Amino acid sequence: MLTRGGKPDILIFAVVIALLSVGLIMVFSASSIMGISDYGDPYHYVQRQSILAGVGLVALFVLMRIDYHVFRALALPGLILSFALLVLVLFVGQGSGGATRWIRLGGFNLQPSELAKFAMINYAAVYISTKRERIRGFFAGLLPLLVILGVKFGLIMLEPDFGTGAALVFSSLVVIFAGGAHMGQLFLLAAMAAPVVWQLIAKEEYRFRRIMAFLDPWADPTGAGWNVIQSLLAIGSGGLFGLGLGRSRQKFSYLPERHTDFIFAILCEELGFVGGAFVVLLFFILAWRGLKTALRAPDLYGSLLAVGITSMIAFQAMINIGVVTGSLPVTGIPLPFISHGGSSLLTSLAAMGVLLNISRQGKS
């Protein structure tokens, strides 16, 4: 079902293209040395990213033209499929860095947890818009959503992937809050969940070491504090205007995950404070226009879906940049549109297509 008439939010589209362009440039700069070392080809990683970006843009343009109400009927099937994939990855998933998060499909790695975020946001938007009068009640309205969210979070934690699980919970709770859930109930649940979250952190040594490294990275400079220290060195070396594009020193095997989770540090090293601030500004604009789209949406479902998509992207950006700058404990979460990675990029671009379709149908 195609959407007729109406223009998409040009600022959202422009920001996405700008972030994607910056991402391709920085992936090439950050990964060229790795490409030579691992594959004898400096363009290996950026070529893969470019192909995925092209596929993602096709998805964006298609979904921008398809009426977002189509996803109402897909809410339950999408939720069930996401659960099935989260279970499947635990048995047949590909492991990396002690985590099992990907299902190998030909030459592409599918990360089910990325799809699970959108599926949960969409289901919550449909659920609340259908049963709005019940959402302020705990047992009849809020509890079923929280059970689904809790099970999905638990499956993601079995991989384990605390960062993506946190993004799932945050974006879903934003949708629930925007849908009219009782604030007192949400605060009480947050207070009850805090000890559980602490146990999840404390019982895994590597998570506890990350917390300690966040508090004092120099206490273990060659271990848990290494990533943060090298990231801060990269950012500090960049100064105001940076060392120049392609001139990063930290990408020469000093900074781990330099083309994925810590790509923002390489960006700041090469483009300086000015380049880093520009990227942050782009995400602020995206969040602003996303929330404006939510306010102008023609119905509650569209409004909640726009809120969920916007919060999902904004939260990931905030967490990634917070980790890279040492403002938050290290957790593996990519920077949307910029970090190298297939599932994250495709999901983010597809979600932007849905957001742009909502903006096309928005009230003037």
C-alpha cells in the first residue's frame, strides 16, 4: 500500500545521508590498515559497507513510500519471528569475542537482536494504540508488555549483549511512557530492576572489570582500561581541527574495534573537536525532527512508532559516544550509520524509511 502525496521531512533525509557519508569515509580511514593486514586489500571493509549502505538506502526509499500502517498487521508475526531468531542464534550462531550474536547467511552475518528492537517497538506501538485505556492499569495493560520485553531482554543477555539489551529496554520504555503508562509504576519497576541489573553486571567478571575501568581506567591500563585510555588518547590527539583525514595514529593496532564500536574516537582524532561536534549536532537534529514527526503523526500508532524509532537511534548514539569519551562504561554498541556493521546499518536505514513515511503523512 503506497502513500500518496505528502513530502518527507527533508532534514531527516539530509541528516541520514550526511551521517552515512561520514560513516563510509571513516570506515575506509579506520579499516584500511586492517584490510591490508587481513585481506591484502585496503578497500575490503569499505566495499562491504558500501554494498550494505546501498541495500539499506533501497530499503529506505521503498519503506518511505509504503504506508507505515502495513506494519500494524505485521506486529505479532514480527514479534514471533524475532523471538524465534533470538532462540536460534543461541544454537547455531557465530561466536566472536566471547559472544554468540550472529547467524551466518551466505556471506552476510544477521544479528537477530537488531531486528528484535524494531519488532518490539512496533508491537508496543500497536498494543498501546489498540488498548490505550488499559495501559495505565498494571495487570491488564502494562504487565503483558513488560513480560514480553523481559523475556526478549533475557534472550539477548544469553548471547550475551548487554548494550543491545539496554537499547531494547530503553526504546521500548520510551514508547510505553509516551503511550500514557503511569509514571509511579514505571519508577517502582525501575527501582525493583536496579538490583537485578547490578547482579547481571557483578556476576560476570568482564562486566565488573569494565565498571571498575570506567571509574579508574589507569588502575588497569593494559587490561580493562586499555580501550578507554587509547580512545581518550585518540580524541585528545585530535585537538580542535584534527590530525587530518587518514592520519590517525591510534588505528595502527593501538585502539581495538576502531572501525566499529570506537570509530568515533578515530573520527575525533582525524577531524578534531569540530568534526566530532558536527556528528553530535547531526544526531541532535535527527532526534529533534524525529520527535517533531511523532507530534505531527496522523494517529497514535504512528506517533508511538516514530517515538520508538527516534529513541532507538538517539540512545545508541548517546551510549556509543559516551563510551568512546569515557563518560560511560564500555559496552559493545555501534554508532548508527557510521560504525562498520551490516545488521545495524540495514536496520537503522530501514527504520528511517518508516520514520520518513510517517513524516509524509504528518499533520501540517
